[in-house]
Amino acid sequence: MKGKFTICLSVLIFAFLYLISGSGCINVDNPVIQPVDYRSSAKFVNLRSGASLTVYVDKEQKGTALAFGDASAYFDLPAGSRVFVFDYGAGKDTVRQSLESEKKYSIFYVSGTNILFASERNTFDSPYPEGKALVRFLHLSPDLGTTKVIVNFAGKDSVFSNVAFKGGTPYLTISSFPVKYTVIAGTDTVVKAWDSGVSGAGRYSVVVYGPRASLQKKLFKED
């Protein structure tokens, strides 16, 4: 009797282990079950005055010889922790930054650790509402100080106070054009009623950059 019990117990244990091992495996060749490939998307923008820029991600060259104020195309990058090297000719800056999965970025390089990884949207989201523009302002002038930003559209002003370096405004949903910007630093109006050039649907960043004495402003289209 004891021997029969032992045999039955052994059979049950074997069957149990077989079921566990079978259910714990995934057939990666099954077209219905696809392994997740965690990716991000990013472009690089050179805002270092007087220098061209080449960018490496995990030692792989991406943006090449970007002139001051220019942007690269978008690159498909692995999500997670990445090593970025910004080569501006006279030197290099290296930073480690984590990228979120399925997230789209604009990466603005100013100098040293003054780098803004500006998240745009989830890659699977619609870029913008049909027929409308999504527009944000980014402050990337290293010596401009904290600013007040006035965005004028549809005959009304949207006012944002205390916008610091590497800061910005939220995206504004806009369906009436033009879109004009006024930027005040302290008591000085450094940008006055500037027509940003937004004239239709899309997703955009309006950026002020460069030294205060030679301040630049530019519209960057994202989608």
C-alpha cells in the first residue's frame, strides 16, 4: 500500500512540475505574442553659442556637425539609462540620462550640464488636436535670468511669471493665429510682440537662447 502511495505521489509531482514548466515558457516564435521592444525617440538641438555640435549616444554617432541653433532629425533610441557625449570641438561633455519608454524628446544642449531633456509626448499619442496647434515656450538663455512670458493669440494674453533658465510654459492649445511672444527680464523687454511663425496645426516649441547680449529666438516644429 505504501509503495502504491509513493508511486502515485511521484506521478502527481511530475505532472505538477510539467504543468509549471510549460506554463512558464513563452513561445517567441508565436506571431500573436510579440516581445516588447522598449524604445524612445529624440532629436538634438545645438544651443551652444559659437560652436558646432556632434552627439554620441552609447558611443554611436547621432547628430553630426550641428550649427548653432540647428536641430537634428529624430533618432530611434533604446529606452533606459543612456550615455550622451556632446562634442563641441574644443571639448566634450558627458552625461548619463534615463529615457522613458515610448516617449519623444527634444534634447537642447547649451553647455556643460546645462542640457534640457524636454519631453514632448508619448509616441503612441496623437501629435496634436485636429486643426489646432500645441505651442510651448522654453527659456534656454543661460544669463537672461528669470523671465515673464506673455503669449498673445486670439486677441488675448496668457501670462506666465517666473520662467527660469531651462524652464518653460505648458503647451497651449491654439486655433487662432498669429501667436506673438513678449519676454521680459527684470525691467527689460528683451522680446516684444514677436510673431513666432505658428500659422497652422502642429506641435511646436518657441525657444529663446544664446547670451543676453545677442539673444536669439526660434520656432522649432516637433510634429
